[in-house]
Amino acid sequence: RVPMTGPLVVASNHASYLDPMLLGAALPRPLAFLARKTLFDNLFFGWFIRSHFAFPLDREGDIREALRSFSEQLAAGRAVVMFPEGTRTSTGKLADIKGGVAMIAAKNAAPVLPVYCWGSYLSWPRNRRWPRPQRLKALVGEPILPRPIQTSAARKAEQARIASATSEALLALEVQAWEGEAP
């Protein structure tokens, strides 16, 4: 289900610090990540995540630089990861989906690949200092293909369609991921 070439927006739930590593291990192509700017403050960790194709987002400041970085990565035919919830969940369940994925995908005519990371919250939730052993899995949905856009009204409609389809796909993957699993 993973398109191996061309621009791709990977839209994943965000339950743990483990999610980027799980996505990197589960998906068969290199991924670029958006990470909050403060993660780059630590010299070693900042170097480490930059070397794994992460670029910073200042959540309190101007996001135009991050949007440019996304567009550059997609124009080069790369896959970029976005966590449409905006931050890690505090419950382990999918939180409200924001519109950034749809905006980036529509603007860059890039397919969206919904992916649900399971087990990472059980291993390393927000309130734990260190992870504990836990089986992890990534469920990959069908790509959501962009439609051609001719006008700004069509862009808004396409963004709404992509946002709705992404939300529905992630919710369906969440139900599938938790089937038969202890909460």
C-alpha cells in the first residue's frame, strides 16, 4: 500500500516518542519528519534527528518555514510524516485531527497515506520517563489520492475531502488495531 516513489504525506496517530522510529522501521521508504523546535535544543539529540531527516517547527511562532520545508521535501519526491493530532495523545486513543495534513497534501498534489501506530502508547505514554517492553505494530491504510485543483474554491473543497478521508481512515485503523488487544 506504500507508494514507493513520488511525493507522499504519511498521516499517523501520535501516541509516543516511539512513533517516528516505528514508522521508519515499518514503512519501506525513507521518511522526513517534522519535529517541534525545542527537540533540536539538545545538541546530540538535535544532530541525531536532523541526520534522520527531521526539520523543526516553531509551534508558537511562524510556521511558514516548516511549510516551505514540507513543500521542498515533497517537490523532491520524498515522503514526509505528519502527526495530524498536533501532539502526542494523553489517552492512547486518536485525538481530534487538525487540517494541516489536508492543506499540505492539496497544496502539493501529494497522496496521503494513513498509518496507525499501535503499542507505542502502552510502551511509552506521555507520563512515563522510560519505555517498557511492548509489542508494536503499524497498520497501513489505503492511500488517499489527490484530485486536480483548478480554483481556490476547489482547493478548499479538496482540503475538506482529504481531511475527512484521513480522519475516517485513521479511526478505522484504530478500531482494527485495538481488536483483540487489551486496552
